[in-house]
Amino acid sequence: MLGLGDNSPLLLEDRIKMLTRELNGAREEIEKLQKFNHDMDRELADTGAELAETIVKLNEVTRRLENSEDERKSLIMELDSLNDQIDKHEQFMKGLLKLLKSSSNIS
């Protein structure tokens, strides 16, 4: 702290210059922090938008997988049905072959 004898205009002027430099330095720091804050706000907004896009895509893929699972089950049921039909045709053909063999033995 300055004593009473330290109130000369030259010392006060030096002190004002020093305080002005410190104030200007603090102002620059505040401006840097404001810019950083602005940049972070923009980055957060961009990240939020990307996250929302990712969620939409994830939901779409999930829906497609569910549809694929449903379709896979449907195709398996259809294949089972076709297999059953083939079995019926095979049994019919075997029966027809037996009938042909037995009728050829008759004549």
C-alpha cells in the first residue's frame, strides 16, 4: 500500500498505467472465454444434432431388423409349408407307383 508520501503524480500515473494494463489483460481473457463459450455452445448444438440423427438411424435399423426377423419367421413358415406339400406329393407319387406296380402285376 502506498504511504502518504507516495502520492506524487508520477507514481499515481505509473500505478494507473499498471492497472489499465491489468484491466486490458482481464478484458482480453474475458473475450477469449466468451469466444470459447460460444464455440462450446455451437459444438454442443452440433453434437446434439448428430446424436439426434444417430438415434433416428438407430431406430430405423432396429425397425428393419424387427421386420427382417418377422420376414425371416414368415419365410421359415412358408418353407415348412412348401416342405409339407412336397412330402404330400412324394407320398402321392409313391402311392401311384405302388398302384402302377400292382396293376402291372394284375395284367
